[in-house]
Amino acid sequence: KITVLAVSEKYNLTAAVELTVANEAAAVKYARTNADVAVNNTLTANIVDAKGNKVALNGTAVKTDIQYIVLAQPENSKVAISTKSIADLNTKGEFKVSFTASAIGEYKLQTVVTYEQANGVVKYYTGIETITVGNTGFEDIVVYNLIALIGNNAVADTLT
């Protein structure tokens, strides 16, 4: 990590930023691995080095392909996965993934990123993550809506 300090004596201003120097990209890792059931979740996937630091591709990708392979999922469940946006792949080393699952449980997902550089070199990055699907937040929403409808905190205490 390197801290860069910029100083303007003329305007009496200072600013500091910490930069992380990363090794060459090595894998795909998700920023969070939990999702809600039966809704279209947006997950952020990152290209990372061997130590888990995010690595930007620095504008070298001219052709990108991202594929998703579901390695395991709850019985009788359905899952839909697609790339939502690769706008930040070159500059930040991240891309957005749309993830929807029909049942609560664990979904083992392999993500494969293939990109071709301007010089014709093709690089591959992959990662396997377990996405835990639940119903986080739904209980709070239901209780809140019941309180609003009924207007009685005693009822809310009974429900929680």
C-alpha cells in the first residue's frame, strides 16, 4: 500500500489517497456471497490477484466473455445468472452479475472470464464461490407493514 499526499500551498489544500499495488490478476472473487430468494440480485465480481487484491485490466481487454457454471444447487431449484454490466472491468477490475434463485440454500457457482488483449493475447480467470440464498430482510418488512396497517405496537411485540 502506498499513500499519496497532494498539497496546494496556494490554496492551502491537502488530500491523501491510499493505493494498493497488486500483483498480476489471478482469479475471480465475489464482493459478497449472499443473496435474497426469488428476487433479481446484483452481485459484484472482482478480478483479484493471489492475495485477494482487486486488479484492473487497465484498458487492455478488447473482447470479453463471461460464463457461469452452476456446480451445485438445492434440489428442484432454478437459478438464472447473467452479466449485468462490464463497464468497470477494465478500469476497476469488477463487473456486475444478475443472480436469481428460486429456493433458499447454497448455490456453488464457477465464473470464467475470458478476455483478449489488443496484442492478441487471450487470458482466462476463474473462481468458484458458494452463494448463500436466504430471505434476509423479509421478516422486518412484513412486521413493519403490519404495524403500519394496524397501528398497534402491542401487536408488533407479539409478532416479533
